[in-house]
Amino acid sequence: MSANEIARLLADLQAGQISIDHVADRFRRMDWPATRRRPPASYGEMAAQQDVDIDVPGSFDEVTAAFDRGELTSDEYRVLADAVAAAIDAVPPGR
């Protein structure tokens, strides 16, 4: 999913043009990128990971940022988080 598509869906939701169910359904059908860092292999990598995390465009980070800005209610955030979790769980292991 692209960052632009996530932003558009969230903006349309906030404007009342689409429902939370529509956004959640779209989120369930998307491929979501991993945002977790791999365990460091060296002290240098560990030090580099001490920097503040940067949001990954096109990831659930976009939804979290919208929630942090007050653009989503906690109920909306929970529905979207569940939808993304369902999408991630549907991906076969090793893919």
C-alpha cells in the first residue's frame, strides 16, 4: 500500500466520505511492509538503532501518526489495527 493511498483513505474517512468499514476492508486486502528492525549483528548496528525510529511510508506507521495527530478516534484506530493484523496474519509464512 502506498503512503498516498493510506493518506487518501484516512482523509476520506475523516471527511465522512467513506466509512470505517470501507477503510478496514481495504486494509485487510493490502500487503503491509514490515516495520520492525532486525536484531543488531554488531555493536555498530546496535548503536545505529538507538536513533529515533523513522516512520516507514506506506506502513501502519501512517495510521499511528494519524491517530497521534487526533485524526482517528481510539475505536477507529482499533478497527484499523485489527484489519491490518488480519492482513498480516493472512500472509503465508516465509513470504
